[in-house]
Amino acid sequence: QVQLVESGGGSVQAGGSLRLSCAASRYIYNTYRRGWFRQAPGKEREGVAIIDSDDRITYADSVKGRFTISQDNAKNTLYLEMNSLKPEDTAIYYCAAADSVGRSAVRFWDFWTGSGRGISWGQGTQVTVSS
């Protein structure tokens, strides 16, 4: 398990931007899948953007062209740059990471759906977009 701490959430008007950060307690970028998820009120948690262990990036269709996931390996930090925000982006955003190999390995689809048992989660940060 790895500890993850998110920051950067807040309230913005539609069309605005926010950058979320996720600091990991240790280096996780060799074999780890890592990414961002969100959960809106009354809805299930969904994958937003992930970087896989081979550095392949996947975005949810709803955020393509507006959100960018990136990482700073030296700082053990994952970022989510969110532009052109919409009210429907309002949610609690979670950072997550999971190893892709070994006894606690989580398969890609299980990570993307947030259902893998070996996933480490941050505490979440609220993003509110007003119209």
C-alpha cells in the first residue's frame, strides 16, 4: 500500500480551471497504474484519467480535450489539469494507485473501474463548478 494525499480542489465557475495534485508517500512509477477518479452525489465512482505502468494514458470520454494527467517523478506527484470545467464535473476527486505485478497486482480494467482490491486511495478533494 502507498499513502496518497490530494490537494487543489475548490470552487470555480463554468469555464474555469483547476489543477489537482496527488503526493505519494513513495516512488510508485515503475510498475504502478496511477490515476484520478471522481464520484458525484448519487452516482458511482468513475475513472477520469489514468497513466498505466507502460505510461499509456487513458481518459474518460467526458473529459477528453479538457483534462490532462501528468506526473513529476522527482516529486512523487501526480497532477490533473482541468480546463473548461462544466457543472457536471462537480464531484469528489480521488487519486489512486495500484501495482500491476506481484501478489497484489490489479488488472487494468479493475483499476479503471476502481474495483481492484489492491488499490490505494487518497482521501479525496472536492471540486465544485457553478454555472
